[in-house]
Amino acid sequence: MFDPLRTFKVLAVSAVALLGMACSAATAAPPAAAAPPAAQAGPAMWVVRDEDSTIYLFGTVHLMKPDKKWRTPRFEEAFNSADEIWLEINEGEDPAAMQGLIMQLGMDASNPLSKRLTPEQYARFEAAATKAGVPAAALDPMKPWMAGITLSFVPMMKAGYDPNAGIDNAIKAGGAAAAKPIRAFETAEQQLRFFDSLPNDVQVEFLMSSIDEMDESAGMLDAMVDYWVIGDTKGLERELVSEMKDKYPDLYKLLLVDRNTAWADTLAKRLEGKGVSFVAVGSAHLVGEDSVQHFLARKGIKAERY
């Protein structure tokens, strides 16, 4: 069976903050109190250097509880030294523009869920929407991938996770406040098209499995954040990468291998210049055998844990 939650964590680590702009009005819930921060070494970072350039690689989480403590002196030192910031995308501040993209790629009123799903599937969908507190009629025009992500997103919001508290947003805000140039590897449209490129039958299975596993999504994100905040890259690899690589190799190639290869190419070109760059991308891209660091190493560029 298609496991939406593990796949969702990889997809969502790239784009759920974008979708949050569309979903939050319908799914908002009072945030839960965040747990006290545990003693921790800090999220994982790597550094690449040559004679006149430095690139820091920092893995992020796009959904976070607002009061979670994660900044460390090592992070601050690297960030403050940077001449420029690189993110996966540098868009999303205009809610109207994002709403337009989501309407274009995530909605299909001419072929709503009531037509795409069997009567039994639609009954399960209606029950899940009711449980989530979202009117089924509001979700019906969505494509299955969008509805599945929305229903997975609800319990995370209720557990206190907030895309506005995501690490990328904090880094982007810090870069803007310090007047650092902010660059991006991809556009918002490219990221949303990763969802929309899934075949319809896979999208429907994604939605149905998302419904079945709604109650587990927040706990799975808790586990991922616990690994992230202490820099446990092996734990992150298990949570974010391993199952997708083994069970869904085509999706793994689309979401991680191809993108990591392209990003490594961009960073290799960046090393030809001068200065210090701080690169913040989803943690799934910096762990495992096909990480960005792996593709840099194939070019003779060594990334060391910082």
C-alpha cells in the first residue's frame, strides 16, 4: 500500500508551507503548548570551502512549533558570516499569487472528488473531513493530492505545528533583516508540480491512505523533529529517505536524486566565485546516499560536518 505519511514528509518538507497559505483559513486550530527544549547539539550543518569561497549547508524543517528552540552559536556564526542566503524557493509572501498557483494546480472543479472516487471512497472522505472539521464541500473541487495533503495537515496544525514557524521562514526573515541577498534553487510552481505530476490513481491512493493514517501524522512529524533538533542524520535518513528509496524508486528519483543533482551543479558553480553562502534546504536533501553532498563529492568537492 502507498504510504502517504512517509512520502508526505518528504513532499511536505519541500512545499507544505506553500500549501499552508491555502489551507490555514479552513484548518486553523489553537496551537498546542510546545514542549520544553531538550539539551541538544543542534541541527546538522556541513561546510564546503575553497581558497576564496565558503558554503554552509543547513537542513531544515518547514513545519515547526513556534516555541521550539533550535538556534545554536554555531548556526548563528555561520549565518551571520554569510554574504547571501540560498533557499529552495524565494516566493510565497504574496498570498494572492500563491492562491492563484494552488487554484491552478491543486483544484479541478470540472472533475471533483465526487466524480473521481467510488461511493465507498467518497463516504470515507466525507467522514474524514467531518472529523477534521473541514466541510467536505470545500475539499470536493480539489485534486486528490491536494485533498490528501490538506487532511494530513489538519492534525499537524492541531498539534501546534505552524508553517509560519518553519525554519526556512525564520532564515529568510533573518536574511531580509540583515539585507542579505536571498536566492533560490526552484520556484513555487516547480515545487507544486511535483505533487501534480503524480498519476491520478496514485493520487487517489494517496488520499485514501492519508485518510486512514490521519491520526498518526503529527506523531510522525514529532519523531522527525526530534531527530532534526539533535542533528541525528541517521534518524532523519530512516524517517525521510529510506522507505521512499526502497518502495518508490521513481518518486525518489524525481523528488530527491534529480533535484539534488541539479542543486549540486548550482553550488559547484557558486564555488567558482567568492564569498560566503548559507544554504538552507529540506533535511531530506542532505541525508542518505544520494544527498547534495554526495553529488558534490562526485565533482571532487568535499562537504565536511560543521
